[in-house]
Amino acid sequence: MKEKPSADLFSLSVTVLMGLLYLGGGIYLIASSQSFGLLPTGIFRYLLAGLLIIYGLFRAYRGIQRWL
């Protein structure tokens, strides 16, 4: 089995990590309170959260697929 170069392994790790961060950001946006008015409100909040979750899943899946 051929080993991957360390730079390629690093970029794959960052890709998976960013996917998980997008996923976590979407979950946080849904679960957080609207206390300070800094985050979007209403239907836009849930649409943005849904897009973040879908994009995070896509990036994490693509990174894991490239890793294997």
C-alpha cells in the first residue's frame, strides 16, 4: 500500500475538520438562542443552518472518501 505524502494527509485532515466545523456551525445556529440579535432570525436562520449542515456533511464525506 502506497503511503500518502504528509502535505496531502494534512490537506485531507483540514478538509474533514472544516466539514465538521460547518456541521457544528449549522447545529449551533439551530440550537442557539436569539438573545443578542447577532445571528439571523426567522426562516432565514433555519435555511442557513440547513445549508451549513448539508455543506458540512458534503465536505466531510468528500474528505473521508479521498482519505480511504
